[in-house]
Amino acid sequence: VGVTVFSNSFRDLIDYTYSATDPNYNNIARTRSSGAEVEGRLTLAHGLSADAAFTYLATRVVDPGTSAVVTATFAPGARLLRRPMHTIDAGVGYHVSRGGVDLRAHRVGTREDNYFPPNFAATRHVTLKPYTRADLSGELRVLAESRTTVTLTLRAENVFDARYTDVAGFNYDFARTDAASLTQTGYRGAGRRVLSGVRVSF
């Protein structure tokens, strides 16, 4: 079992403001972040293992930078964009001499973000919904000689094809222009994908 407590102060962050003529990147914003992470790992019998971690993150804008409006990148007193306050990561595994398999689940809490519509309408401050993503990975050693080993690997990301949004408006669906679609099928992160490979050591 482990506990980590942290506190950070960030200075000279890059802030952006729209300008047709003047320089629009400025190193003036200042923010703070603090929190704690609790983690635990357990080794069981017959090659089984389990682990889990919970992270609490609090962020705040100290210096708003070039803009003090609510939709600014660094709005005064606001949380940092796209930083979840709560995150949970947990996994179980089974490993033997020739290989193993791992199943992991990643839970991300709500995040604040700014939405920029493609028609350049007014920017809106939105809250992205929480989501849970599961990944499955495994490997099997098929050849093990004195100096050479060959291992087959397989990884399935987002096994249950969870629909989630990491960035408001990313992967925009032009058939849907309503704000509600920000948390629906119109805006989503990467779907299910499977990767396979071969690892050779000698």
C-alpha cells in the first residue's frame, strides 16, 4: 500500500488570445495543482495478482493571463481544463512461466472544457461526462532456447467500445450541432482496437 501527496505551482504557462495582428501567445498565466494518490498491490496464489490506484486532483487558476472571461483558457479561479478531479485505475492479472494476461479498467471523472463550434459561434464552457474504459492484454512465449525467445503479444484497447469524450468538439460530427451531442456519439475518443505483435529476444 502506498500514499503520495503532491502540490505544484506552475508559472509562465502559455496563454492564447485571438488577435489578427499582434502576438497572441503570452507566458503570464499561473496555476496550482495539489492532491493525493492511494495505491495498493496484492500478489495472490497460482499466479494471480491485483492492483488499484485512486487519484484526487485539485487545480486552480491563480493568474488568469490575457483574458478573464469564463471561457478563457485560464479563467480566474477556475479548474484547469480537461483535468479530472477523480481518477481510478484497477487491474487483475494471471501470469505463469510462459506468459500471462491482464485486464485493466480506467475510470475518469468529470472534466471542465471549452467548446469551439465549427461555425465559429460563441464559445461555451461545458462539463465532459465521466467514463470507464477497459483494456485487455496478454502474451505467450512460443520459443525459448538458450539465447533466443519468441513471444506473441495481443492487446485490445477499449474492449467494450465505451463512448467518451476527451476534448470537447474533437472528432466533430457535422450532422449533429447540438450541445447535447458533446457527450453522445457525435464526439468520442478512440473506439475498440486490437493490436498484435511478435517480440524476439536474443
